Amino acid sequence: MVDLDLGNYERFLDIKLTRDNNITTGKIYQFVIDKERRGDYLGRTVQVVPHITDAIQEWIERVAMVPVDGMEGPADVCVIELGGTIGPGNFCIVHVSLVPVLNVVGEQKTKPTQHSVRELRGLGLTPDVLVCRSTSPLGENVKQKLSLVLPCSGIFHDVLLLVVSAKTTNIVSLYDVPNTWHIPCLLKDQKAHDAILRVLNLQGIAREPMVDEWTSMAKICDGLRDPVRIAMVGKYTGLSDSYLSVLKALLHASFACHRKLVVDWVPSVDLEDNTKKASPDVYEAAWNLLKGQMVYWYLEVLVTEASKGKFLQRNMPEKTMSHFWAFVSGSKTHMGGTMRLGLRRTYFHVKGCKSAKLYGNVKYVDERHRHRYEVNPDFVPKLERSGLAFVGKDESGRANGGMTYKIV
């Protein structure tokens, strides 16, 4: 149950998650409102406590029973990104903290971590495992100091009765590495899995982590030298998380080709005629950046350029440009309900297109999307006559939001 890290968990654990694995405040409140409208609360006043809190717990327990690894039965461990206070029992609290270094003497300082653990205790949380971020591996004396703030062997204790005899095996040193593929190897080498299994009383049940794949990827990444430059054109280039899945896909593709990915961000507004008039230098620099590179085009730039260059001047007055973009099929207003979010099936309508080949020449593909607009289906035939191919559409064969487009 996570937020933006949903895709990272899928990639690293090789599992298939669903929309229910992503919990938002809006989903919880809507869940409670729907129950209230059905009369589940028998007319009682709905409050944050207990109704909202119960809904969160109910959601977690329900989703935790759904298998996500292709095997039957519920999972042994449910990973939850959680803010707030929880009770003792079958929970393992892993606290990630920074251990800074004083540049003058090169000493690793434990005070910030000790202070943050005390703050957590004040909120009713006692961490079982400390994951310490640092520039270099923690010294043994540093681990000894930090072990004093942990409970003994991962057992929960009252704050006043805290036993300060924790083993350093519950302290993980997560120091800087050349690439993230080293992280699973670091965790295994320090037996972080054993520390967590002890807290959850799962010793002897779970198997030893297999990190051969991550070891191989780490070596590949360390040896990458030849770059491949990709120009990313988008509206929100200042916030890279907006295109996180695209970046990860490009990163994996570059690894497969044994190339080092270099991304050049290009704000789509810099390519527009208004920028050419107001800031010609910015406009020229943006277009020059695209020349001679492998370019990842974003849809709104692609369609706009195709429409202006091929048929807009001949067949369409300028005022109708705004009609190119429409809310996703079936949407009528600007309200949040027009957002298309989650899994959606797309059928390939162009045989032999590169998108279909990348998926193994399948007839359709299920992918998650998050968008509110699509190219107005009424203009698709005209755009296709201009050389723009819409290779994927929904089951009706009309809506086109969310699939790859290309110039042919």
C-alpha cells in the first residue's frame, strides 16, 4: 500500500499490483461516503475516528489477502508506507535516518538519528530496525552508539522500560553506491532480511533472498560508458517525477543496449511560436537540442506540429485548434471525475508498428494511464491523412487516449 513508489515495488519485487494497492485520502473518504449512503452506519454520524481509521485498516487487511506474485494464498508480509501511530504486535518498524559526516574531522555523527528516534518514541513509535544513510559504511563504534536507542532483539517495550541491549544486527548501513542496483546486495550482505524476520517471527519460513539478478545489473551499470542521449519533451519537465515511469522504461532499455542514459529535458512551451517571438534564443536552443538526437516526443507537441504543418493551414481556421484536444471519451465537464486513471486495454490497429513489436506482436496490451485529455476522435482521420498514425485505440475503436503515436 504505497503512493508514487508503486512502480518501484513492482519492478524490484517482480510482482503485479493493482489500483487498490495505492491508498489515497480521496479513496478512503469516498469509500466511507459510499458506505454511509448505503446505510451501513445506520444513520450514525460519520467521524474520522472510528469510521475513517476503521476504513483504512479494513482496506489494508482486504488488499493484503490478495495474491500479487502469481501464487495462491495471501502474502506472508505486507509492506505499508504509513504515517501515524500503530500498535505493537505483528508490525516491523524500519526507521530510515541520515548519519552525516563533519568534513573537518570526517567523523560520522549519531546525534541526528538519536534525536529522531526520541521524537518517534514521543509519538508512540519505537523502531525495530535502523537503516542509516551515509556517504560511507558505518564504523563499528557508530553502530554500537546507535544500538542503544533500539529495543532488545526487536521486542516492543514501554518507553520507560526500554532495554538498551539491542544487537548491531538490527542496524543497516546504507551508504552511497554507484547505482541503486547495489542496494539489494547491500541489504542481503548485512542480513537486513534476518533482522526483519526476527521481529515478525518468520524465521525458518522465508527463504534466503536471491539477488543474482541485481548483482548482474549492478555490474552492467558500473561498466556503462557509451552514452545514449534522449530528449524528453514535456509540459512538466521541472518535476521529473511526472514522467517517472517513462524514465524508468528508458533506463531499462538503455541497460539492455549497454548504454548510459543521458536525458535532456525540453519544456514543450520552449518549442512554441509564442516563445519564438518572446525569447528567440530559448526557442532556437530548444530546437537545436532536438536535432541529431533520438527524440522522445510527447503527444501534445507531436499533434500540434502535425496539424500545423500538414493540413491546418489548408483545411482548418486557427480558432478551431482548441477543438483538437477533448476530454477523455464520456467526460462532460472539467471536474476531477474526467481523469482517466488506472488499467486500460489498448488494441493495436496498425499491424507491424513498433509499439506492437515491443510488446511481442500481441493484439492488445493492458497498461496504466493517468490523463484527462485525448486527441478529439473527430479529427483523427484528418490527422492520419497528414501522416500521423494512431496505432492503438480502445475497444470501441474510437477513443485514442493513452497509446503511443508516431509519424509515418
